[in-house]
Amino acid sequence: MLASSSSGLSGSYEDLQFGQVSEALVDFTGGVTMTINLAEAHGNLWDLLTKATYHRTLIGCQTHSGEKVLENGLVDGHAYTLTGIRKVTCRHRPEYLVKLRNPWGKVEWKGDWSDSSSKWELLSPKEKILLLRKDDDGEFWMTLQDFKAHFVLLVICKLTPGLLTQEAARKWTYTMREGRWEKGSTAGGRKQLLQDTFWKNPQFLLSVWRPEEGRRSLRPCSVLVSLLQKPRHRRRNQKPYLAIGFYLYRMNMYHDGQRRLPPEFFQSNAPLSQPDKFLREKEVSQELCLDPGTYLIVPCTLEAHQKSEFILRVFSRKHSFYEIGSSSGVVFSKEIEDQNEGQNECFTKFFEKYPEINAVQLQNILNHVTWSSLGSTQPLFSLEACQGILALLDLNASGTMSIQEFRDLWKQLKLYQKVFYKRDNGSGYLSWAQLQAAMRDAGIMLSDDVCQLMLIRYGGPSLQMEFVSFVHLMLRVENMEDVFQNLTQDGKGIYLQKSEWMMMALYS
């Protein structure tokens, strides 16, 4: 399956035979590559190789440009596979060795620690027997120092995202979206001070959070983003790739997912992450450590008006990810009209398609379900009301809701419609006395004065409250009760600093 999709991406199997090591690994595995320039490699290179080989990661490398066999046995302009590493003790000091393989199956390294090197006599007989194989099979050992001197690039292909982090054993989710840069419309190029076309690039909303604590967790999340461009022609080696990269912004505002963010957003907001330089590579990727929340990814080419197709991939423990302006951000079908099991089945199907919903989608759901306990008076939820509901339930400011959160909300809404219907006498509104009785039925006791204030705050001009306002009030009261229980030490009172009081007062 991977080979089939890779040949489709590259044009044909024939087109897979040339190119960079990173391209070959991506084409045949569908993994995400990390390329290291060995001349600029940091001191933790050995630790990196140790983790990668421990997890059985595919590792490739490439020599300097050229097309000849050198006197030392290496082939210039050639790709090798790194198949193992070993730390050995040599005359009371450690030696760091890497094991490489020439895909030709012959022609090997002739320097230190090659098959015929005298260096092997410095090891114990047991270690020598374990490591040395005097076969002309293209496989050989060399020191890490020689490796860095004679090879240019090291390419690690991560089949499991987060492989080189502490979360390697965790379950990750993966989402892929296709897109394109079209000249004159979506090919905005990189962000520049005097350029007003960057905002035209495709824009993707990404919400991330940690699944073990749910959306209430504020601990950072590991996220891997990969931007992979498709060849612009069937003979991909006849023309170089475009220089590509992507920008990442933190979304501190609600966005409905229907319209691209305007130029003003990019003028007033600095990117959280941006390319150090744009690379003419098939793939560019970056591992990120992000706080739970919603982000904007903007993939682009170095120059504006360059046409190409791309694939944007995101790997994390838990996320939702879609393109702004695509259908995935907007429409909810009127299928959700059945009751009980049929309705729950529709909810499940909808969330299978959209794992996270925003306020627009929540509005569509709530306005298309049948509120059986309300009789002929069916409520109309405004976008503002749905934004308010999300604000109360969305503690990490992602602007979205999962299916489990929606099911919890739906249980509350079913209770609210029952107590509302019981007290409204078929009018569709609650008076002061009816409101107090309905809240008492729901287990919330309010004094006469507080109930009157709530009717003024959430009711209409005639001091009557319709169902949508009742829902908003009930959710807010329950939310504030939870806040009190979390802050109080003895169940009787709380102490708040001025900043905490201002936040709660403004929030309510």
C-alpha cells in the first residue's frame, strides 16, 4: 500500500530511482524524515543515533557530490544505509563506531575499522568475533569521526512520530490534508514586510490537546508537522523542487473556519514558528512542543505566484485539523432529526467525520435536532449563544469541542428542556417564579434577589426568559459552582486576589 501511494505521488516507479536519500525513504515508507547536515551536527549526534537505532528507525546517509570510487573505498555522490552503532573500549578509552552498508553489495571502506584494519586487534577477542565480518558484502564499520568527515547528510526516517522523544511508546494520531498553490489566488509566497499576498496562501486550523487529561490539561503537547510537495511533472528529476516552508501562529481569537484570515491578522500577529530558510526539498518537517490550544498553519513557497500541489501532515497524541474555507469546517446535515438511539448514532457518525466541532457546527447541530420536550416551540440558537456555550466548556481556549464533551453537554441539555417544559406552561418563556422553580428542579437554589438579577441579566425586555437563555444561564451557574468548589478550602468561602476577581467578574 505504501509503495503504491508513493509511486502515485512521484509519478511512476521509474521516477523513484533517482534523487535524495530523504526522497527515497519518504516515497517507499510514507514516514517523516529528519535531515541533519553532518558538518553542522551538534555534540548529541551519538545520542540521536542511539535512540534511532534502538527504535529500529530507517537511517540513510549520503557522501559528497561526485560519481567516482575514491581510494578509501567510498563512492562519491552515493547513498548508504546506517545499519548499526557500537561503543567499544579501545586501550582504556571508548571508541564510537557506526556500521554502514553500500546498496551495491560490494565496494567497502578501506580506512580505520574496515574489514582489514589492524584496529580490531585492540578489542577483546569476544568483541572482535561479535562485530567483525570479513566478507565483501558492502557492509563495514568506521568511527563516528570519520563518518562526519566523509559523509554530508544523515537522514532519519521516523515511521512513528515522536520517536526521538520520551513519548515514543504512546499512541499517536495522524491527519493528512492535500492542498495547492494556484498562481493568482492561493500562491501568496513567504511573509514580507512590503508584501500583501502572504494571507492568500492556504490556511489550516490545528487544535491540539493531551488525551490522558482531556481538554482541561494545560501541559505541552508534542506535535510533528510535515509539508511535502508533489512533483510538478512526471519526470521529477528534470526540474528542481520549489523552495517551501510553513509558518505557525497561535490563535487567541475565535474563528469560524469559513473564511481565510485577512491581511490585518498577519500584520498584527507574529508567527510562533517560521522557516529559518526555505528548502528546495520534497519534504520539510518540524517537531514542535505546543501548549494545548488552537493554531494556524500557513504553508507557502519562497516566491509568490509559484504553482504546485502539496500534502500537509500532522502527527500528535490528539488533534483536529482542517483547511479554512473547506466544507469540513461548516455544514451539518439535517440527518440529525431522530430521537434517542437514532440521534446518538447520527452524532457518532458526524464526529467520526469531524473529531472536533467549532461554534458554527455546534449551532447547526442544536438547530437541527428535535427538542421533543419543548413541543411545537423549537428554540433557535444564535452563533453568539453557541460561542458562549463553547467559552464555558472550553478551558484551554481551543474553540472546539470533542464528541465526549458534546455528549456531556447533550445530557445537560436534555435535563434543561425537561425542567423548562415542566414550568413554562406551554408559553415558551419563564417568569420570575417559574425560573426559580425550574432551577430548583435542576438542583440549584437561588435567593429571590439573585433570581431576579438573573432574569434581568439573561431574560428579555419583558423580564421573561426563553429556552436558549435558560440553557446559557444554567451552564454558567453550574460552571461557577464548579469554580467555587475548586477554590474553596473549607466549603464555606474563598479568597481571591484582585487579578483573579477581575478575571471571574469579566468572564461572568
